[in-house]
Amino acid sequence: MRMTRILAIGSYTDTDSAALAGMGAQALPSLDALASLPQDLRSGVEGLAYKGHAALGGDSMDLLPGLKVIANFGVGYDAIDVEAATARGIVVTNTPDVLNDDVADLAVGMLIAQNRGFEPAMAAVRSGDWSAKGDLPLARKMSGRRVGVLGLGRIGQEIAARLVPFKCEIHYWSRSPKTTPGWTFHDNPVALAQAVDDMIVAVVGGPETEGLVSAQVIEALGTDGVLVNIARGSVIDEAALIEALEEGRIRGAALDVFRGEPHVDPRLARLPNLLPLPHIGSATVETRAAMGALQRRNLQAVLAGDAAVTPVNAA
Ligand code: 8YV
């Protein structure tokens, strides 16, 4: 019988599942199932294909004493305790770049949808209100708005570049100023919010950005502002956002990510000025296939004794 060298945790497409199975991977539905695997099976595991947002810490790593690589399906690896992995000599990899276009497309689409009022407009057609009640209140012009991008990494840059043809004035906050085609840097998120009409959140998740979009930032965005988040739910003070949306201190929000997702605070979900999406930033056939392929290339490389293709630590 072939020894299980790879475990594949999470829900994969049929194509990815078949490719992982072809590498000899054994599928596990979730991280919780790890502890119930027989010890002799766990001891032989060298590679972990991980697709999920549940915290993967040192305790789980210790269940796999021979583990060499955790290949994350996703660019964001905030669920993985990278420090614990490094301490155990485990390489952690992610899937950067291949999803930049999709996530940036979605962010811009969400901003346009909120400014032009797609959701109430679609509802008026579907419900018959268009013919029964007539035209809707006017929406807001999208082109020419001042947009703040919070985090000018690879995805943030793609978002900003897409907004230029919409004649938007681009402002950004990043840990340090970047070389840009004339985009305006602000040294803190409140100053960024004060300078713009709308804000798109594109920073990494994790402790360093926890609550970065605070009540103060939301207040500074103002009553005409729209807040878009395609990063991680943890970046926004969700309670403050709910209050601001309820009280009309911000015009709208469009969120692809939530704290505690897939469970969404019901107070948030029922707000009419929120456009909620179920974390679909990278969810296209093309991009998910590219992410899966990169995850497998990382697994293969490390298990063959080569350098990982896209490592996030130096283990
Ligand atoms: C998820 C994401 O990986 O890349 C990321 O950081 O958040 C997404 O693309 C995807 O939902 C699969 O879990």
C-alpha cells in the first residue's frame, strides 16, 4: 500500500481533487478531522495542501511530525501560524499574483455597483416596482470620484490602475510611499479617509491590520462615502461599520469578506446600504485553476527537495 505523503484539507474542485489524488494525496474535509487520523498515517505526512480559513497553529502541525510543507490555497495566509511553522522547519507557501486581476476586477465592480445603485435597481425590475412605482431615486456618478486604496500591494496596485480610466483621483495608504504614476500617499488611514470619497481595503489580514479601519476611519470617510473590502473581515471594526451604516454616517459598504465568515452578523446582512458577497474575490474557473496548479507546484518542489516556488517564510 502506498504511504500517504500528502494530505489535502478543504473543499477542492473535481479537477484539483483529481490532480491532488494523482500526487497520492489523501483528502480530508477539514482541519478538525486531523486529530482523528491514525498516528501511523499522520507520521508519514510530509506535505499539506491547505484550503480554508480556520486557524492552523502549532498544535495541528505537531500532529504531523514529518511535515515539510504547508501549501496554502490563497494569497492570504493569515490563518496559518507562520512563526510556529518556521520554528518547526516547515515551509509555508501561498498563491500570489495569479488572482490579482480577479480580485481587482471584483473590487472595482463592487464600487461601481454601490455608487450606481445596482442592487435596488435590479430589485425594482424583478419586483415589478419599476412599472408600479416609476423611476428610482438618482444614484451617484462613479467616474471622477476620489478613491483611497488602503494597502498598495500587488492587488491594491491593480485596483488603483483600473480606476484611472474611470478618471478617478487615486490616493493610498501603505506602510511606506511607493513609486506611482502620481497617486497621493497618506501616512495614516484616517488622513486617507478624509481625502477621498470612497475607500477600498486591500491590505493583508492578520494581527498587524486588525481593526485598521476603525470607527474614526469610517467617520472620516463621511456621509457620502462607500467602503469596499476585498481583503479580510478582521481589518474592519465591524461593529462600528454596522452603526455607521444604520445611522447613515456612511452612504454604503460592499463587503466580500466578513469577521467569522461564512457566518455573517445578521444586523449587517439585512442592511439595505450593504452589498454583501460570499468571499468570491478569486472565484473564477480560470483563477481557481491557476491557484490550484501553483499550490501543487509548491508541494512538488519542496517534496522533491527543491526550493518552493512562492514561499512566505525561510524555513
Ligand atoms: C481564498 C483568499 O483563498 O487568496 C486569498 O487570500 O482569500 C481567497 O482566494 C479562497 O476563498 C479559497 O479559500
